[in-house]
Amino acid sequence: MNDHLKTERALKNNLRSLYTVIIALCDAEVKNQVKGLPNYKEWDKKLDSMSILKEIKKIVGSNNQHAKYNKARVLMNLMDIRHVRKFT
């Protein structure tokens, strides 16, 4: 039983970390659009990364003229997170 609780706690922590990284990779405009969605509070409470990712893809993909910029921005944010994690 104790192993089950440890596994469940680890899963919850991993889901929280994934959710946090996904949100952190968004720029302020995308974050505001995601937080303005009707189901955001439910996804946030459940740490529903897949639903958040689907909506981010819709938001970012709907603006094709900025697709290259958006992809570059996500990569830059990811490198920043890796850099901070490496040196902390």
C-alpha cells in the first residue's frame, strides 16, 4: 500500500511539473488566451496537460503568419528552462 501512495504522489508531482512547463513555455499573449478559455479552471484543477496542449495548438496554429515566430519562441523558452535547471 505504501508503494502505491508513493507512486501516486510521484505521478501527481510529475503531472504538476509537466503542466507548469507547458504553461511556462507560452508567451504572455497565449497564456492570457488559454486562461480566458471557459474550461481553463477545470483543466488547471485537474492538471490536464493534454487539453491545455490542444488549445495552445489551436491558438498558435490559428495565426499562420506567426507560425515560425511561435515555434522559435517555444524553443527559446525551452532552452531557457533547460539552462536554468542545469545551473541551479
